[in-house]
Amino acid sequence: MVEREVVVPGDLLGEDPKLASHGTYVQDGKVYSANYGLVDRRSNIKVIPLSGRYIPARGDLVIGKVNDVTRSNWIVDINSPYEGLLHVSEFPERVDQDNMSKYLHVGELIIAKVADVDPSMKVELTLREEHLRILRQGRVIDISHVKIPRVIGRNGSMISMLKKELDCSIFVGQNGRIWLRGDEKMVDLAIRTIFKIEREAHTSGLTDKIKEYLKNELETMRNQK
């Protein structure tokens, strides 16, 4: 595996402006980085950001926290500059609009889908799919949303390994929030491991490193019993 180079804004990436893609800009016929991130040169030149706020897109699965309740909407923090709106019509059961907090109250967490985002960045959410739900158990952590692909891994390899080795239920939101449920010690280890993945997301061979880390941590836990 080729290790990707970490670049910062203004770094020279190439001299063929035809190859410039996302996260770059062209000046005087040369390609420069516009972001702090990882440069990818496989087909063109693009920079995958390592920082920045989550910007919702239609179809994203997110973990949100209810911030307010209005006559017809729940206002949901989705770890973004833009709040999500969950309309009563997108709740999975019929709602008495005179008592909306009976169904979902301020502070509760949900797994929701971004149903639509209009040009003014009005973000509409839905709970009307089978796997979407209110989270009344488990723990939720926040990491940088740009590190989420590394937590998931290629074809889901990393997250599958975590679930299998630690026997935990884990849901990864595309907005950088992760929900975990299981044995308390295993959840603690899962959280430590996810933060390690976040810190080392720019390194190559990460899945193998995490596999070895889990092996050592689990062995230590067994020896302490």
C-alpha cells in the first residue's frame, strides 16, 4: 500500500493543471493544495481533508441530538453548522402535535437519515426506515467526520473487526458520531481503539496495527482477571 503524503494549504502538488481536482487550486499553471489533508495522485490530484465541519448530504446516515421541539418539528444537532429538522410526518408513528415531547424529547439521541438538503442548506431528516431509531441505551462519542472512512475500513474491514473482537454493537454515523453498546469494559476498549484510529488515520497498514493493538489489550485484560 502506498502511504499518502500529508499536505497543508499552499503545498505544490504538481505542474499539470489538467490533473487538478477536489481540494486543490491552480496558480501560474501549477497545482497547489487548498486543504490540510492527504494527497491522492492515483488518477488525478486531489486532497482528502483531515479537518473541517461535517456538511450534510442527501442519503447520509447520522446520529443526532434533539435540541428543541416546535409545533411540527424536532430541531436536531447533527454535529454540523446546519441543524436538522425532523418533521412529525417523518416520525415512524402517528404523533400528537400537542405533546411532541412524549415521543422524542430534548437531549435524546437518534439514528436518522438525511432525507433532503435544499440550496439554502435546510436539512430534512427522517426516521421512517426500519434501521433508523431512537437511542435510549449505549454510549455516543464524537470524532472528526473526515476520519470516519478509516474507522469503517476498506469494505467495512475495520468496523467488522471491532464488532467481532469486542462483541459490541457499533453504529458509525457519517457526521462523526459513533454509538456503542455492550459489556462496559469492551465498550471502553472500543472507544480507546476508535480514538487511536482517529489519531493514526494518516498512516498505512492501520488495520494490521489495530488488530495487534486489540490482541495485546485483550491479553492484558485476561491476565488481570
